[in-house]
Amino acid sequence: MASRTHKNPASSRGLTLLVAFALAVLAAGVTWWVNVEGYTLLYGDAQAHLNIARRVLDSRTPGVFQIGTVWLPLPHLLMMPLVSWDALWESGLAGAIPVSVCFWLGTFFFYLALSRIFRNQWAGIAGAGAMALNPNLLFLQATPMTEAIFIGALGGLFYGCVRYAEHPKLGWSCFVAVFALAGAMTRYDGWFLLPFVALFLLWKGGSRRWLYTFVFCAVSGAGPLWWLGHNWWFWGDALEFYRGPYSAKAIYQRQLEAGMSPYPADGNWLETARYYSATVRLVMGWPLLALGLGGSILALLRGPRWAAVLLVMPAVFYVVSMHNGGTPIFIPELWPQAHYNTRYGLALLPLLALGVAALVAPLRGWGRLAATTLALIAVSYPWMLARGPENWICWKEAEVNSTARRQWLTEASTYMKKLYVPGSGILLSFGDLTGILEHAGIPLRESLHEGNHPMFLGAIKKPGFFFHEEWAVCQAGDAVARAMVRARRMGVPVAMVRQFRVGNAKPVEIWRRQSDFAFKDVKRPIRLPSALAGLELPGWRNTGDTDYDESVAEDELAEEESDVDTLR
């Protein structure tokens, strides 16, 4: 049962240091192993986060605009100190290292908070261990993803709340506010959490509750207000992240218009519960789910009730978001039998960690050690039986969804690394294609991308006047691909010199100016632009074949995009 006194729990500093050391070794060891195995950038989003951080510093137009919209800025800011080192950027460690540090910080804060709230260090070890030994979280903390950063922020917030409940002081209110701000600048579930934390501070604040709550709101609310201002200043809409063309809402709407069936959970609470519960089971494993839920019920009955309510809120956010159609989750055992956003099931992990700690807390003597040992063995048992990352649903999602990307990324980056001359320039949209530059060791400032407006806009809208780069990298049908078709019609001497096809994925195309072909560059038949037909040019074979189907572009060029849409 949670203590009702304000005394510090009897503790062993040596045991606390041992826990901190063990968590650090675990985080560092898994991060090293993931990098050695080549899994650091398995998620496409991981690579995108890393390159957004890089382009803030390494761009033709560096600055805060490069942070973009939709994705919150703190993860990219944490990656910036290391991302300028080319070796760390290319390996992905520039993003993985700060994320791993956040994981260590968060799990250690959970250990401290649980030990204090239950007055039992073994309860803290059981709860923090149940969290830290989850292989899906361990994999994510070794990649440039945001889930482990949020765990770090939530752990600090939770520990601060425990201390504030014991001794309501302005210092602890500020402590909670700083970590709440970090969470709100990492993931949008952090925004959802803010009013509940404010109510908690108001409830536990004593005679100066209003002052403490006001300070919390002022500090933690500054982040979301800044983000609204950032979106308004650069995109003209404070809610660009929510309803702009790159938002989840807009992507979903385009998929519906293209004929895709609605998400099963969209507007259906029963299906929402079914999909989310199945996802949580796959992410956690049955033993952790059973122990954690049982202990959470015990916490609700005997205390600390406020902790259970607070820690369930991130999962509530995803359940509500799924129901509203903004956050789909696909798992292989339910329609459409795919892998997508399975990592959102981890939002329930902090509550389950609390539940495991609550089960151990009432025990005394050697029973604590035995119960902690058995609990950690139980929650790890499914993963010990099914060895290897193939059975980690989050790893499997990253692996399945990156098969095509990894293949064309390897081939295209090898090609560009061999032939690219610094200073010649590359036109591309950004996104996954930026990984080609990363793997080839080409600085992002060599590219003209959608973050470099108005130059990028001019290059794709009027390539005859504003396209000066030697190279263009694109996917069939995107804005740059259409610009290259438009450039050929205008007499610009460009041609597609490589096309990489992998399964049903959109082909990746590399275009190059004819006047710069001075290498043994063209290894497959291509067709000369009409303006150059009949000319004998070095490195060309005029066979009449083409690797580019202009029929799609013909339809797309019928209606030009607006300048604003192109910028976005």
C-alpha cells in the first residue's frame, strides 16, 4: 500500500546505484547490438527523424523552419548535437544515443518513483525491470524513434508528482512542469496529459495550490503554444500539424478518396477496444499483461489511485485517437493483416509497470526478493521462449515495411556515391529519398528539397528557368518526377539514367543532365529526350527504349498543384 507519511523510505544507496548501472548497461548494450545488426534505421520514421535533425544545420537554408510541422521538435533538438558528425549520422547512432539516454533516465526515474510511493525498493526494481526488459521498448530505445524519449519525460514527471504529493513545493511543481514540457514537445499524448497533471497539482497543492498550478501551466503550456505559433508563422495555419497535407487526418482522407476501406476502429468503440487490446497483448506478452492489470486493479483499490489514473492517460489518448480515425493500428492477426503503428501499444506499459510493483509491495523479507525475481522471469518468459527479434512485433513491423526501401536505398546510394561530384547538386522532395544521401555520405546541403523554398518551388514548377542541379532523385509520380517530365518538354537536356524497382513499391528514379554525362553512367537502355534525338552523345545508347512511363505523368500534369500545396 502507498505510504501516507512524508518520510523518506528506508533505502540502500548501493542498491540504487546498482540499478542505475544495470539499466545503463542494458540500454547501451542493446543500442550497440541493434547498430551492429543494422537495425538502427530499420524504421523509415527513424531515418526521417534523423535527417530532419540534420537539415536544421546542414541545409541550403538552415534554421528553425527545417524542423517542419506534424512531428514535434524535441527529438530532433536532442539529436542535433551528434548529427553533424558524419559517421554518427550515417550509422544512425546520432539519433539512437540520445534516445537511449532518455530510456535510461525514464526507467531509472520509474524505479525511484515506485520505490518511494510503495516504500519498497524491490517494488521499484520489479516495476522498472518489467518496463526495461520489454524487447519492443528495448528495440525502439536503440533507434531514432520518439517512444523512449517520451518514457524519459513521463518517468521524470511521475517522480516529480510523487515528491510533490509528499511535500507540495514550488520546486517540485517546476520539476514536474519541465518534464511535462519535454513530453509535450515529444509526442501529442503529452498534450493530452497536461490538464490531468494540472488537476493533480491543484488537488495535492495545499494552501498554495493555485500558485503551484499556475506555474506548472505557464511552463508546460509554453511548448504547445510555441508549436501553434511555429505552425502559424511558417505555414499560415496554427493547426497545420493537425489538418495540413502531411497530417494523419489528411493522409487518411486521401486514402479514403483513393478507394481504401475505412479503418475498422473508425467510429466504432468495440472495434477500437478489440484492436488496441490485441496490440497490447502482442507488444507486452500475456504474463506482463496479466500481472500488470491485476496489480493496477490492486493499486486502484488500495492506492496509489492517482498514479494509476495518471499513467493510464497515454493509452486513453491512443484509444480515443483510434476511434476518431486519426491513429490506425494494424496487426497481422486482424484485418487487414498488416503491421502498422504497433508501437502505440507501449503506451500502456507504464501502468503495467505500476501494477507489477503493486503486487510486490505488500510482501516482506525474502518474499520481496523472491517475488521480484519471479515477476521479472515471468514477464521475460515469452521472449526467452521465442528467441530473436522476429517475435518482437515492433521490430517485425519495421522489418516488413522497410523491405523495399532498404533494397532500393542500398542500390541507389551505391550508385550516387560512385558518381556524384560535390557541388553538382541534387533535386529531391525529402522523406525516404534523403536516406540515399545519408548512406552515400552526401551532405544534405548538396540537395535542393522542399525545405528550401522558394528555390524548390521554382525548380519543380518552372524547371526550364530554375532547375540548375545536375541530378534529380524521385519516386515515380511525385512532384520532382513530374518536374523532370516538364523539363524534358521544355527542352532541358535531362534523362532518367537509373530506375530501381522493388516489388509493388513505387520505382525510384535518378535523373541527370545530359551535358554532364562524362562517365560510364548509363548501363541500361534509355531514350533520348526528343530535343536531342539523333545526336551521338558519349555514354548514350539510343535504342528507342525507355524506363519511364509518361502516361501517369500526362494525367497528373493536367492539373497543376497550387504553389502552397507544393511548398507543403
